[in-house]
Amino acid sequence: MKHESRENHIKGLGPAGFHKIAYREWGDPDNPEVLVCVHGLTRNSRDFNFLAKAIQNKYRVVCPDIVGRGDSDFTGVPATYNITQYVLDMVALLARVGVESVSWLGTSMGGIIGMTLASRAQSPIKRLILNDVGMVIPKESVIRIKAYASRYPLFDSLEDARVDMEKRLKTFGLNQPEQWEHMLKYSYQKGPDGKYHYAYDPALVKMVEQSEVMDTHMEPLWQAVQCPTLIIRGGISDLLLRKTADDMVAMRPGTRLVEIPGVGHAPALMSEDQIQIIADWLAGN
């Protein structure tokens, strides 16, 4: 039995006071098998529509907009936008979900949030999928991310935004017209001035601009993760290097690594073959 997506929200507490955290659910609301899907730095929950529709018969799929993105509140306060805040907000979301344990799929930033939660004692995360992120983030990829995330142009129409979007998302491995149209529809929002802007808070740009450019090491987090883990790596990713992925598998034997050929950061998880990788792994763990 299929269910349409349901929209809801919770409240998080941060430097600017309380803020709304929007989320979408797919599948049977009483299904105890829950998969939480969390997006990357400048993305939003709509990135998982294709995946959620495909697996909603077996899982209740919960897809939040991290604060400052999508339909969640834009606080206007750069101090809101940090991993500690996101982790606390997701703890509140897990309490709302109301089950003892969940599976977690995180793309890039969403993977860091998931790895942080999974590293804690008595974590509710029982299975972890890291989409193109690992225990080391090279500074070269940080430079590239800062270069695009620090831009916040305005467009007169979605069609005017198309070329910019295709440049920004060229490494995602999108190869079907419906995938590109989906991204165009949900990557932008219309402001009060009638202009289209990226679907995230301009204050996030300030946070990105202020961030230091250095290699980021999270080996202690990875070592502390105890649950079964699937690592998905874009074959030409500059954020999750092959050496890092191999080192993670060596550090925690039993971790599965899958590469998506010809794709950079980060695999979109929209194609049938990528969705099948996730569905098969979840079914076997």
C-alpha cells in the first residue's frame, strides 16, 4: 500500500530562539522500520523524493530540511548553522519519530550529522549509510565548496537559473531530464521581490565564508561508530577520496564500500541502480 508524502514540523532551539524544522514522511506512519534521510550543505529534503517513493512500501522514510534550508526557518543568524545545532535538532526529530531505532542515510553534511549521532553511546541509529562523506574532508574540496556556496545570485525566472544550477550540480551524475527538472523546481524559492534565490538562508553564506580552509579529521567519530555501515562513494569525488574510504573499511572491517563510476560529489541517489544499492543493503543488514 502506497502513501503520499506528509508534511510536518517540529521546533528546535538555537541562538536566535526557537526555529521550525520542516520534514516530509513517506510510507506507512505506523511502520517501525524508519529510514531518516538528511541532505547536504546547500540542499534540502526534496533530494530524496525519488528514493522515498521507491522504498515507501517497506520503510517509513523521514526527510527533514535542516534549519536554514527548504521549508525550515531561515533564522538570519550565521551562528545557527553548525553541526552541533543540527545534531540537537535531529535528536528532537528522532524523539518525534517515536521509534527505538532508525536507519540513517546522510549525504555529505547529512552523513557527518549521522556519523556524529551514531558515535554516541546508546545511539538510536542501527544502520548508517554515508553518501560521499567520510572521516577526512580534504581542504581542496572545502575550497571548491566555499567557491560555489559563497555565491547567492538572484534570477528573474527558473529558466534563468537553469544554467547556474547545471554548473553547480554537474558532479551529481544526473542523467535524466526528469531528474534535472526536479532539481530545478526544488533548488530555488521565489522571494517577496519576485526573484528566485537558492532554497537556503543567505546567512548560511556568511557562515561558509567564515569557515577555515583546512583538512578536517573525524577519525575518532568513525572509530566510535558501532552499527553496520554502507559507504557510497562517487568514483571521481574530491570530498571522499578513495584512500579515505579504503582506510575506513580497514579500520572497521565489515563496512561495505560501493563506488558509483563517473560521478563526483555527491551521487544524487535518484537512478534505479543507486536506489537498488541502498534497498539491497538495508534488506541484508
